[in-house]
Amino acid sequence: MATSKADPASASAAFVNLPVEDLPRSIAFFEALGFACDPRFTDATAACVILGPSHYAMLITHARFKDFTPYGRVDAHRNTEVLVALQFASRALVDTIAEQAIVAGGRQFRPPEDHGWMYGRAFQDPDGHIWEPFFMDTEAMRAGQPESIG
């Protein structure tokens, strides 16, 4: 496991590549959540959603997605391909993102989960991909479970 930014095993960025049926609809959905697209990596077949510093979601049309893999595409409305968890700075931001997702055309995937030191929500975007915004209070976690974090 990487131990520092200088460690050669450290990833400098993360891109989650997701197939989407209707690219303009998907862009509008993520813009409604407050995210922006990087125009350098956005065209008629793909959009690069900036999730945070060095964290991106590539929304790729079904036709273009076929160029990246010889395997069939998963129907995210019927099967789970990935759970995308994004950490936010507060519980309020978690609620805001989840509520904006529902207003923008997503749907709640499961009820909020509150573990005291960790709080999370889960929603599906219009293409069925599952997103899990969460807040984690590591100090409260350490206070409540000192043996588990070494």
C-alpha cells in the first residue's frame, strides 16, 4: 500500500468510467448536484465529471464504451457493477448531495445509515449506478473503537 505522495505505488488521480444511455441527461444530473465537467475531456461521446481534486467520473455513451472492453456492459438497473463512495466534509453535505440527486432524477437506493462516527446515504443516478456519499468522523471512530484502527 502506498504510504506517501512520493511513493511510486501511489495513484495520482482516480477515474471511474461509467456507461450512460443519454449523455446530456447524465451531464445535467451531475451538474444539478453541483459538479462540473472538464471541457478538455468532454465531447459528444464522453464527459469528465470533476468529483474533487484528482477524482473524476467519465460518463461514456454506450456506443463509445464498447471501445474500452470486449465484455458486455452491465445493466446497472438490474445488476450492481460498482458502488462509488465519495467522502464529504459533513453530514449536511451528504444530505444535500443525496437530496439533490433525487430531485435531479435519481432515486434513493437505501435509507440513510448512521453509525455515530460514520453517516451515509445511497442513491442511483438515472443510469442505475449506485453512489454513496458519506461523512466519517475519524476522531469519533478512534474514541469509540481504539483497538480496531491500530
